[in-house]
Amino acid sequence: MMKKSLVAYLKVLAALLVMIWLLGLFEVITTFKETDTVVFILKVVLYKLLHAVITVLIIGALLFPLYCLLGLGNKKIAEILLVVLGMFLVIGEFSLVKYSTTTLLNLGADLLGYSYADIYKTIASSKSFSIVNYLFILTIPLLFLVLVYLFKKKIPAKPFLKTILGLLILALPLKFFNSEFNETVYQTKISFLAVDILKFKLDKLQTHNYQPEEANEYPLLKSSEETKDVLGPFFNRTLKKPNIVVIVMEGLGTEFVDGNSYSGFTPYLDNLITQSLYWENFVSNTGRTFGILPSLLGSLPFGDTGFLELKKTPSHLSLFNILKANGYTTSYYTGTQSSFDKIINFLEYNSVDFIVDENKYGPSYVKTGGVDGFSWGYPDAEMFKKVVSTLKNKKQPRLDVIATLSNHEPFVFPEKETYKKKVDSILNTSRVFGVSKREIANKKDIYATLLYSDHSLKNFMESYQERADFMNTIFVITGDHRLIPIEQKDKLCRFHVPLLIYSPMLKKAQRFKSVSSHLDVAPSIYSFLTNNYTFEPLKQTAWLGIGLDTTKSFRNIHHIGLMRYKGGLKDFIYGEYLFSDGELYKIDHTFETHPINNDKILSKVKKSFEAFKAINKYVTEQDKIYPDVLYERKQEKIQFTEGEQKIIREVTEGKTFDEVFLIARSKAFDGDRVAARLLCDFILNNMPNHADARILKGRTLSWDGNYKEAEKLLLNAVERHPFYDDAYIALLDLYWWSGKETKSIVVAQEAYVNEIKNPEISFKLAKAYQRLQQKREALKIIDSLLTLYPDNKEYVALEKILKE
């Protein structure tokens, strides 16, 4: 009986093995390129089969105790449960394969670094999640069930098991003695995800001990004079402090500009490079957008899953707060929600003066369309138009940071068909590209987006040139990371981004082959400003970078940590070497990598990387980046008592912030306003731009008669969300209850200026005029409302009263 049960167990595993391998074949077909040779494809197919064998062997070993335990009670239930688990595993593998074929990356521990809301937004933006794919999710489990049936009824067990045993004998030596076999391209997706998460968890458990000496409590602190002014010699100095405009281009990798492999679709940028200081071999410190602001503007360490994911923001400096302390007006512009990746937390900690995100665009701006109604926000041309419209009202000098959006999946933007035709026109010329024209045509959406984004930048720069302050402005342009859905040639290219510094103040253009990273930008800009303009100098800085290298020849003097996603530090550049996933690569003068075997250098690089990670862990966890003495923290989070923390844990466990808000709203309506405000504070600590939580807290304070605090909150809600009608309605209710009708008129007029069309605002304004004995104005509003809503009983009743 035991033998029969074991055979049944193995047959289900056999079906699982075949399904995982078939999904691997699906991936091979989906990602096929015309440059792939028959030998390469056969190798991939074989290696994927062997990896499937290893994966299913491990799954089988892990599930076997549970299967035996359940089998003691009821063998049928044990077998059914095994089949159900198998169905979930094949659905999971399919989903991960789809993710991989879309992004050309395997999903790993980065999954742990995103909130439910961010994951939903990322998935919703993906073209890969279509109705066809949902049908696949339904049919794949059915195919698995068919295979289970065939193995049970039709396929002899012994020959198949002998085949599996032979494959296992072949796979194990490759697993332990062939490094190429373990490359991610050959691995099963579910295995990669599980192993990557396990490695991340184990790495967190490692101490990476850094033992500070008594006089070195802050190991990153150094004299500000250590960062030399390398930019000064390239500029003609002016009397006034220059404006600094930092433009972060979404997905802009170096391969897409300056005559490189995929270039030809950024003509404006290519021309601008010839007029700028340009670093050819420059790297982003993270492989996704989450790390750009802390690295570029603060030269800050990473934490476990990115600086912005730290539960308690350590005291730190950045260009935002340093320049603000020296008279600069600071601004941040984006077309999407600033709450994504918790960017808003960084901006508010640094007390940025003006934050323009998706909430701050009015009806005159057109949002990007998207898949199934999804939209990331406003496209690049609209965002640049918004920037230009706001500059005239801002005091100089300014630090303006602009983050573009359009060059991101699903690559949807205005006049898309026009730009796709432009791609066709470029391909129809005799121009030679670094890749085949067919490969470009297969990714036409991406190249069309590059053209659109480049043209949007051109229009912005031409508009800026008409401004009087253009001659005293420095533009810093870079990519946040290399865009993902085009195959990467090696493990370094996802970080390889351009950096150009352009200004009418430049003496001449210059190119540099020396290696630098985003971590080096803030130190060099700070040093340039303090050495050439009237600036309050810092005695000490805590930059992780040492400044830009302006050597013309190829070299690297930096130790550069790279966090490819929110799954820990796994890559490290040391001199002319890249350490990645335990392997050592040589970086040549063309910035391409080649695997090498050199135990002496490997040991040296690993030791340096461990020291880097130890300091990173220590300064972020212990709040030892910079002493909190120079700049007062103005955006401290609310601190909860132990009792409050317990309540929050009980309510919020496993829930999204929106689900927590619904609970808070229910409690508020049930009269438990203290608990409602506690949950709102929890949400706002994590998502300061959660409009509904801020408004609900303000409403509950109004209900309790705490009008002063309520007004402060609701005014802040209007400032953050000037085109959200509920913020105005809540504020108008507050002024009605507190008898401040004059303020109601001001708020309602602001809503009208922002073209808020909710009739409730007009009705509340009419009631305010009524209280102020201004019946004529009140009647004018009510008459307008009744024209549109003649059956509204409240409007009719107020009209009757006004006419008495």
C-alpha cells in the first residue's frame, strides 16, 4: 500500500515536472531572437529541463512529509491536496514566466520591497496581463490535470522514472561544477524567486558587523574640503548663484544615446551631449527608480531594500536641504503619484518647497491613457509644460528636480502612431544600427517612446532658453536606470546610464571615460557651489560618494555599491572589476564585462564589499549617517505608544492602506473617532499623500470641535490635492460648523479657479452667503444649480427660504 501511495506521489510530481519544463519552452519561444543559434536554443532547452528536474526534486522532498502525514488519515485527501498545490505552483510559474518575458528579468526578493498598492500599480501597467493571459491562467491548470491523468492511467511509471533519474545524474554535477548552468536564464522562475528571497533573508540575518571606534561614531563623516571642486574649471563664474535643474529621464540607458547599440532615437539628447560635460561610463546605483533621489541628490546609503524603505528616516543631508538653507527655492516635478516608492517621504523630510505630482495638474492637462483604463499619470510633454508654467512665480535661485515618466511600460503617450511612423522612417534609411532593424521594429513602441520623450525634452529646453535666467542655469541630465524590456547584454548594462551637465556657463564641452556614479553627483555640485559662490560652508559632509572623476581616460577610483532591485546589495564595482552574484567580471574600456577567474582579486573585492555592506547596515539602522544638529527635522512622523502600536497591529495586519482607511472611516461613523484618527495617523506616517486619510482625520477633529487642528489638516489636504473636490467640501463643512463664512467664500473661489465642478461646493457657498445676509449672491448660485438639478429638494428648499 505504501509503495502504491509513493508511486501516486511521484506521478503527480512527474506531471509538475513536465508542466514546468513546458513553461520553460514557452519562455524560449516567446523570447526567441533571430541571432539565436540552434546550438544555443538546444542548450537552453536542455538546461531548463535539468533545472526543472532539480526544482521538482526539492519541491517533492519538502512536500513529502506533509503528504505522508495527511495520508495516514485519508490517502485520497492527501493526493487531492498535492494536485491542488501542483496547480498553484504551475500558475505561479506561468505568472513568473510572463513577468520575465515582459521585463526580461526574473522576479526575486524585490517583491518584498513593494507595498500592495505599488505592486498593483506596476502589474496594472503591464501589457502582458491581458484577457489572453487570464485565459492561459485558466487553461494551464487544466493541462496539468490532463498530465496527472496521463501519468496515472497511460504512461508507464518505470521508464519515466528511469529517465528522470538519468537526468538528475546529469544535472547535479552541472549544478555544482558548472557556473554557466546556474545562470538565471536557465533557472525555473519559481526556484529563482524562492532562492533569491531565502538569500535576502539570510543576508539580513548576517551581522555585517561594523564596530565604530569611539571617535568614529559616524563613519561616513569627513571634512567637506575632502571633496574637491572638479567642476569649477569647466565653468565661467557668474555673480549670482546659478539655478540647478536636475532632469531624471525614465529608463534612459547609455545604450540608447551617443551612437551606441540602440541609439538613433534621441536626436536632441545626442546633440546636447556634444555641448555638455559628458560621462560615457556612468552608472546608476539602483536598477529601478526607487533609488534615484537618495543616490543622486543625497549620495546616501541603501538600507536593506532601499533608503526610502527605511522605517525611520535617518538624519541626512541632500542638495534639497543644503541649497534651501542657502537661499534656494526647491521643487520636485513628476507626472505620477509622488507616493509611489515612498518618494514623498524623502521630499517632505527635506522640506521641499513645491511638490508637483499627479494631484497638482488641472483639467487643462491631459493624462496618459493606458491598459484597461490604467494610467501612470501625465506624459512628459504635459509635465514639462507644467514646469514652465510654474517657474515665473518662484524666487531665484532655484533647485528644480524633474522626473520624467513616459519611457516606462506600457509605453503609452500622445500621438503614438505619429512617432511609430517616425521610427519606420528612420528604419527605412541606410543608417546602420548596433542591432538588427527587425529587432528594433519588434520593439517599436519603446523606440517611439524614446523619440517622444526626447522631443518633449527638446521643447522644454527651447522654452527655457527664452527665459532671462537661462544664461545662469545648470542642467544635470541622467537616466534613473536602463529601461528594462530590452535584453541586457551583461550584468552591468542595467546600471549604465548617461550623465551630462549642460549650461551656457560652460567654457567648452568635454567627454570623460572615467567611471562615476549617481553617488558622486551631489558631492561635486555641492563643492562647486561652495567654492565659487557665497555659501554657508559645512564643516563636515557624509556623502557615500567621493565626487565625479573628470579624467578623460578609462579608470575607476570609486567603490560603487549597486542595488539592482529592492532585494539587497548583490553587485559591487571595485576598480575595474564587477562582483555580481558571487562571480567576478573584468570591466573593459568599452564598459563591457567578461568573467574571469582570479582568487586573489576575488578575495580582495569580496572583503571590500563586505566592509561596504557593514557600514551601510550600521549607518542606516543606527541613524549614524549625519548628526541631527544642522538642519531641524520638520516632517517628523507621529510616534505611537506601545498600546497604540498593539491596536494598529491588530487592525492592519495583512491589509492594504486603502483597506485600513475603510476600517478607519467605519469607526469614525460609529463614533470611535479616536481609533479612526489613530488609523489615519498610521496611514499618513507611511503615505503622507493619502488624501482620504488626511480629510477623514480633519473631519473627525471638526466633529469634536477641534476646529484649529482640523483647519490645518484640511488646508494641507487642499494644498496637496488642489483638484480633489472632497478636500474643499470638508473644509467648507468645517467653516460652516465654526461660523467662518468669509473663509468659505475664499475656499469656494479657489475651487472654482481650479475648475472643481462638484455642485455641493456651490451649494455650500450659497449657504455661506445666506448666513452673511448676501441673499442676492446666494440666489444667483441656487438659480444656476436648479437649472441643472431642478428636482433637488435641498436646492428647492433653500431657494424658497431666500425668496421669503
